[in-house]
Amino acid sequence: MPESLDRTPTDQLCALPRHPSSAAAARIVLRGFLSELKDGEHYASDGELIVTELVAAAVLTSQAPEHHLIDVLFEHSAPTGLWIEVTDTGLSGRDRPDSPVSGIVRELSASWGRDLDGGGLWAHLAPPG
């Protein structure tokens, strides 16, 4: 099970093994995080698909040793929506190959991108309304 590093009402960071099964673990953490939000149900389906794709991209493209972890961050703000970021802790963004971002992420997120300094991929889901 993922190790919870930080938890507040509006953000959660967890560290997961660099393994394909971590996508399922990230979905479990996301469900728990969203269950505490007033508008959490709005993000559930798309958020689960997006976090699955971002974790898969991190696992498949990582050049770090297997013992390195993947950080998964969820941040929520009612006015701005949900932010999902997956970071390969073994490499900076400048050291890693381009991570594939699937059509799922492009289609379901309001915006998405790659963090060149932190080695991560992120997606933003717009708030309801």
C-alpha cells in the first residue's frame, strides 16, 4: 500500500514503487482524497483515468533504478480545480526522455504538461460549472 507523506484537506502526496501495479494504488489514493472533497465526485472518473496514464508513463519511461519511487501529488482548490502530478524521483525532467502523454490525458484534462525541473508530468482538471 502507498506510504502517505502529507495530508491536508486540499492536497495529498504519496510515494509509490516504480512498478506497473502502482497505477492501481494511485487510483485508490485518489478515491480516498476525492471522497473528502465537496465536489470530489466531479473529478472521479476522469481523474482515475488520468492518474493511471501518468503513472504508466512514469513507470514505462523511467531510467532510474527500480528502488526509486514515484511521487503522486493531488491538489485541489474549489476555484481552480484538481491538479494531478506524477514525478519520477530518480531523474530530473532534463535527464529523462520525453514521456508519452496519451490522448486520454489530452482529451480529459483542461491542461497538461511536463515539469522540466522536477521530472514530472501533470494534468489539471477544471472545476464544476
